[in-house]
Amino acid sequence: MEQQIDRCGDCHSCCKSFGWIDDNQIKLIDLDIQYEWDRCNKLCDNNRCTIYSTRPQTCTDFECVYVESNLPEEYLPDTIGYVTDLRVDNGGHFLNIIPHESGKSGVTPTEFWKNNYKSIHVMKTTAEEVWSVVVHSINIATASGSETFNV
Ligand code: SF4
Ligand code: SF4
């Protein structure tokens, strides 16, 4: 992801949400980077990455659906309560959704899916338009676990 400060504003939800990613993905991050539960310790007080030019691949691979789209500000991850990242696996493209506030309150992925169905659908159709791809599934990771929904 190329940083687009004008779209991100004061958000930086992505750098505050890595604590929700499962252990396998955390292991992909450089070992000398210590992640707290919900905030990367390479994020300084003014919400800038202090190692931006050498940030790990997990960060460079991150494709924020909001920042690459023309979605209105109500879909800003800090506002909407979750980060939406377009990823690729053997089956094609899928969305990785990482709730921040809801995850902290112990909502299950299924509950989160039901509570946010409309906005998640907007994220899916937006990602498909922006990248000209078909999204085959949506992965939701909360503090209660991770679940994949086929769409
Ligand atoms: S989650 Fe998206 S909008 Fe928010 S700071 Fe990260 S890239 Fe920018
Ligand atoms: S290394 Fe930088 S870009 Fe990656 S999560 Fe931490 S602050 Fe964000």
C-alpha cells in the first residue's frame, strides 16, 4: 500500500489493528518489531510509521479498500469500526476484515458479520470495482476468533 495521507487523515486504524491478526500472520512480521494487543509500537505519537521505508511486507501488502476508493468518509475505518484489506490466496481474492472496537468487546465473527452486513457488502462491491476482481470470501477476525464467509 502506498500511503495516501489525504485519504487516511487521522485514521491509522491499520497500524492499530495488527493485534487482531492471527499468529501465523504475526510471524510474517519482522521479529524485532513488537506488537501490542492493538497498536504497533513502530507507530509514533503523531500516528506516523517510524520505519515507513523499511516496514515489513505485511504492511506493504496491505490494500485498504477505503483508501484506494472514493467511498465517503462515513466508511473511514476509524469511523466504521473495522479495517478492510484485500488479500489473495490460492482461490483468488478475499477480504480480510479486522474489527477494532467491536473486537475488543468480544463480538464473534458471525455476530460482527450480521451487525455490519450492509457496510461489508459495500466494501466487497467497492473492492471488486477498484481492483476489477471477484471477491470469493470474507474473513472476519475478532478477539473471539476468525471465521470465513463464502460470498
Ligand atoms: S486503515 Fe486505511 S484509511 Fe485508515 S490509516 Fe490505514 S490505510 Fe489509511
Ligand atoms: S510497521 Fe509501520 S506501517 Fe506497519 S503496522 Fe507498524 S506503524 Fe504501521
